[in-house]
Amino acid sequence: MGNGAMNQPLTDYLAELESRRYSQSRLAHVRRTIELLTLYLKESHQLADWRAVNESHLRACAVFASTRHQTPKGKLVSPGTLRQWLSCLRGFFAWMNESGRLVHNPAERLQLPRKTRTLPHELSESQIAGLIETADTNTTLGLRDRALMEVLYATGIRLAEVHKLDLYDVDTASGLLIVRQGKGGRDRVVPLTENASRWLTRYITGARPELAAGITRARGKSNRRSSTRNLQSRAPTPALWLTKEGRRLSKQMIAQRITGYAKQASIKATPHTFRHSCATHLLRGGASIRHVQRLLGHRGLETTEIYTHVEIEDLKRVVDRATSDLSPERLNGEH
């Protein structure tokens, strides 16, 4: 079995993952990971047959990846990246075994590095309010951005999900929003708050038609940006969030706008900060963790549970303050 034959199972595996509606970025990640393994096996062990791969080869590859493989920037790979690579290898070899291409699974006992979880960065409710209110709603673009940030905070949806929203995915009258093809290719319906519905309505009925027509407003004045010829040649788009040229707002542009507003508000924030803040504030307000799981679109409850760690940190701070108030020095001074 030559390298070409080693490549064919990878092609078949990627086709299988694609049929399961894996994203293109995930497919590209799997391809790169298996190709790196193929290169390592060829150069370090002179292997060109998947049937000759055993557990010791994979363990040696893991050691090489963690101690000698360097990123394009000349750095060692992070434990998180190594975990993702090994997870890809386990999935690939499990499929090879289940599909009958291998009689055994050499990655079956391959251990993943312990996953380290950092507490998500969230803003306080007053900081979120200040960030959202930075947008100048007297302008067309500012009204759009205000509505967008209100939706991000109210629903906790991801950047890719808010970017893909179409006009008919929102029902402000019912206070519902449809997230289509979210992470894992799943659709879900999430509720809109009254505040988010109100700002969405203002955007959809006021700013969006102007953006679709190539018109931007600045403090009550109209400024026609596009020529009549351009307006006639532009195809209509169902996209909810539009640029001043009437096209779908890109993920990069959304991130840039929010980063810019955060800088104006003297805080650090990204589109994902709204997601973290939404989940944390809901839990602090007494929401069920399972309701938050459904809102965020997490497949497993363990992913949502990271936000409970934020609550534990809050509790520790409260206890620390309370115990400092009850210290012997404070008590003696009070009596």
C-alpha cells in the first residue's frame, strides 16, 4: 500500500464526515491532522500502510508533536491543539476499524492531554449596557450596530450564527429568532427579549431599507452613496445585517465594529463576550442551566457548566468579604 493508497481512506473518511454535515473548517482541520500523521509515519518510521501502524507509533507521534513540532511562528503547539489533533486521530482510526479497513484500532487507548478550562471573560451588566449604548442610533450604521449588539446579548448566539441570519429568520412580533445550521449543523429557535425585539424592529423598518438602497443617514440627513446604475444592478439579498453597500455584513466587519465600540467604552470585548455575558447573567438571575444550554446550543451540559465556575468565583469573593468582616480585629473593634 503506497502513499496514494494511504490517502484514499482519508478521502473516504472526509466524505463520511461531510455527510454528517461537518463544517468546512472542521473538515480542513481533520485533513491537515491526518496528513501530518501520514508525513510523520513516512519520515520517522518508513510506513506507507495504515495496517502497519500500532499504538507505539501514535504515542511517538504525540511526543514528537508536543516536544519538537513547531507552528509557523516557531512555537510549540499548545496542549489544546495537541488534544484536538489526538482527538482527530482517535476518530479516524475508530472509523477505520468500524468500516473494516483495520482489524484493530491502534488509537483505542491513546490518552488525550487533560483539558484545561479557563473562566470565560464576561462583562458586568452595566458594562454591557455601556458598550451597547456606544452606538450612535442617530445614524443608519449606528442603529444597525445597536440592534446587532442587542441581539447578541439577548440570545447569546455565536458570531457565525448572527452573521448568517436572514431577514425572515426573525419574528419580532412573536419574539423569536431561528438559528439555522448552528454549530454541528443543528437548527434551533431562541427567544428575543422585548428590548432586542424593539431595536430589531427599528432597524428592519428604518435602517435596513436605507442600507439596501445604498443610503446612509448621518444625524437626520440622507447621503446617497450609490449611483442609480449600481442600485439597479445590485441583486437583492435576504441578509439581515447589511453593509452601507447593501451586502451581507461579514464576520470580520462585525468583529471590527464591536472591537471599535469596546475601545470607545474603554473595555475589552469581542462578539463572543456577549455570549459569555448572556450566559453568566442568566445564571446569576436564577435561570436553569439546562435552559441556558438550550439557548446557547450546547450539545452537552458539560460545556454549559463552565459558566457555573464563574458563579463559584463570585461566591468565593462574597465569602472572602464576609469572613474579612468577621475577623477578630473587626469584631474586637466593634465591641
